[in-house]
Amino acid sequence: MLPRLCVLVALVCGFIAGPPTACRAADNAPQKFVLTSATTNQQIGHFELTHLDVENGGDLPWRVQKKTLHGGKQEGSELITIDNGKLQIVIVPTRGMNILEVRSGDVRLGWDSPVKEVVHPKFIDLDTRGGLGWLDGFNEWMVRCGLEFAGHPGKDVFTTNTGDRAEMDLTLHGKIGNIPSSEVVLIVDSEPPHRLRVRGVVYERMFFGPKLQLVTEISTVPGSDELTIEDVVTNQGAGEQEIELIYHVNYGAPLLEEGAQVHVPAKRIAPMNDHAASGLDRWNTYAGPTPGYIEQVYLVEPISDRSGQSLALLRNAAGDRGTSIRWNVEQLPYFTVWKNTTAVADGYVTGLEPATGYPYNRRVERAAGRLATLDAGESRTFRLDFGLHVGTEAVEQVAGTIRRIQGETQPEILRTPPEMPDTGDE
């Protein structure tokens, strides 16, 4: 009889039979389990794997599970949960490999959106309410905005298949977060520290349009309080392609509360509009749930350390719980703080957003020189490392790192919104 590992490999990878060596990591190569593949027409509806099921899976307990949701607008949505023994990371491959939430003990990275179900993209109409239909499914901890465009809805121009210039309606934050993954693979490293990786491939492409591929790897080490997102975006077309990418990372209670603060080393801080300017002196401090609150958005130019890394921290009022984001400013040179401290029923939340630009409409980003491009066949890599910090000492250690990155630089504070560039609009 085949050992349990061989049976799992046979089921997941679609093998009917094979030599025993196909079931063993004799060369300590990572072990791979295909969960979804549009290429081979594969789909594993329910899946579960633990450290006991995998040869060279390590001594620390971990578990990976996959399930399909039913009922309402979540019908057909899939969830993959990585439990590394300390963190539980819930990935939504049906929604562009977004991350629904992360939990560890009494701390949750995520928020309580009025949208309660994990909405399947087939129920999303991005054009509704003047291009705000993206909000019909917005409830994740981490959602990517992009890739052809991101930011505010509105008009922009493009070149048609006949070579003419035409006007198009851009919807809020683009399409990538509402495209199901074409390929999903679980990878278990056989070598210590036995990192667990869920790799997904998502395509945003059309005839006479963008041909973009996102390959994402969401990973963690058993027993760790950290996780990593590493994305590679490739232009598979034969011509230059504009891209935008915002990592919309969202937090509610228990970290977000009255007196909570966000810290980030900054060259410049500016309000996005006049309303945000009215709250500029409190840009990094949060109010409690406030019915009728109107969102305030602040634009940050982050400072990096000598290795090009920047760091943001959200901590609770007591300073004994916190979470951090570390990223490379050459990859993601801009950072946005979105404050939406409205009533809990309406979505009490803040967004910390490393990005290739700011969340203005694409025509504004282009005119401001912040719009990234990819040549034919070119790829760009984006990596973010997230940490969860429990205890005053752990939180203060991260805050101290941010102060060292800030150094003697005094951030320039713009009291009014940045002057809008000339977009050529009449």
C-alpha cells in the first residue's frame, strides 16, 4: 500500500501511478501540491495537509486547508487557510489571491466590513454606482488594486484597435482583485525552516488590451509571527504597458481604536483633499467609531534605510499590540494612509497602502509622472513583509527602527492638497 504522502500526491497532482521516488523528497526538493490549474483542468474542492503528512515536513505543527463556500453571493468562492501554528492566514484564490484575514490569539489583522460574505467575482459589477462596484466585495485585509489601472474612478483615454484615441471609464481600483486565480499550488520546503508557500497565477488580459500576469507567493514559516507576499507582474504583450499597483491593507478592531497611531518614516506628508487638510494635525492618530465620519486620506513619501527598506507600524492606544509592513521603496515608492473611522456598522477601518503611486485617477498619475510602465516581456517584483507584535517591548522595538530610519530628517508637511498636474482635460 502506498504511504499516505503518496496517496495525497496521487490525488492532488493527478497521478494514476508512478514510481515510489515520485512520492519522496529524496533530494530534499520542495514538495508541490496542485490545487487549481486552468492548464490541466484541475480543481481540488476540499484539501487538507499537515506536517505529519509530508516527508521532511518539519517538527513544528502546521496545517493547510482548502474549502469552497456556499450560499448567497459567496457561492463558489474558495478559501485556503495556512495555519503555521501561530498565525492563521486565510487566502481567497477566487478573488485574485487577496487575503481575507490573519489571526493570532486575540489579535486579528482584518476588519468588519458591511460586506459579510466572500463575494464571488461573478456577482460584482464594477461599473455600478458610477464605477464604485468594486466596493460590493470589499472586506479583505489585503486586496491588490490594479493592474492596468487603480485609484479613483473616472475618465481616461486609450488607443483603440484602429489606432484612434478614445475615452474610457475607469472603475475604482481596477480589476485584479476580482479575477479568479488560474493556477494555485501549495509548496512545502523540505529544508528547514520548512517555509509554507501558496503560489497563485492571475491573468488580467484581453484582446486589443493589456496582457498582464501576476504570479504571487504568500508564505510563512511554521511557528513564526510573520508572513511574506512576493509578487511578480509581467507584461506578456509585445508593446509597452502602463501598470498601477496599490496594496490596500486594511485594519479594524482590536488594533484600530481611539488613540491608535500609525508611524512611518516620511520625507513629505500631504492631505489628498481639502477635507483631509482639516485633520492634518491628527493625520497619524485615530478616533474611535464616529457615525457620519467622512474619510480622510494622506499621501506620504516614505524614507528608506540604506538597504532601500521602509517600515510602517500600526499600534493600539496602549502600545502593547501592533502590526508592521516592510517594503522596498524602489519597488513601491509611495504610501497612503486611508482613515475611515466611521461607525462600526458602516465599516470602521484604516488602510495602510504601499504602492507604485497614489490613488488618484490614472490620468492624474500619468500627468504627475508616477505611472509605472513595463516594456514588452518585462517583469517587476514587489515584496512586502508583515509582522505581528505583542507586548510593549516588541512594539517599541519596531517604533525605534522607524525613528532610526527617520533620523534627522524633518518631514515636509503640506497644509493644502498637492497642486493637480495638467492632465490635458478641457
